[in-house]
Amino acid sequence: MIETVSCGGVVIHKGKLLVLYKDYKNRYVGWVLPKGTVEIGETHQVTALREVQEESGVDAQIVKYVGSSQYLFQGKEDTVSKTVHWYLMKSNSFYTKPQREEYFLDAGYYKFYEAYHLLKFSDEKYILRKAY
């Protein structure tokens, strides 16, 4: 089993929550929270801020640590166990620029119940509830 660590953000602006729409070759399709892999030498906070900015174009500031989620998926060669550390963040505008190179086709801010129902994964719904 391969173990990996990612970090991400629950980003709020004026009471609305940022979610991203990803379509990876019609295999990974749906609304998600921004997150990504920790790079060598990065703290979890730096990773979370970098991934939010890269995937959504949003400049955010960390408010607090929310918690972690874990899940398994089948990688090319082995099962992957991923731990994701989540941070509540705030931004100063509704501006977004989805990272098309990583298959993010849309991004936007939604009311809590809208964002909750849009999210594809139950672990991200749990983190959204915990953060909000």
C-alpha cells in the first residue's frame, strides 16, 4: 500500500463556499474542494494555500485547521491510502480562474446547502459541515 498526504481548503467569501468542477477524461467527474499533494519541504498550511491558488486562482488566508479525512483508491500499481488535511480559509473576492491544465472546468462560490449537494465525495461533505 502507498501512503500519501494532501492538503486543501474550505474557502469562504461573504458566507459562500468555493467548489470546483473537475472532469478528468470522463472518469473523475464532479464538484470538489481544492486540494493537492504536499511537496518536499512544504508545511501543510503552505500546501493548502498553494493548492487553492493553483486549482482555483483564489488568494486565500487560513482561518483555522478543520481536521483530516482519509480514503483509499486503486492506483496504477497498488492501493493508495490518502490522508487530506483541511483548513478553513477566507478570500477577499469572488474571482476564480479554474486550472484547466488539471481538468478543472468551472469554479464558483455557493450557499452552504448548494455547495454541500454539489460535492461528489462524502468525506468532503463531512469536512464542509465541520468547517461551516
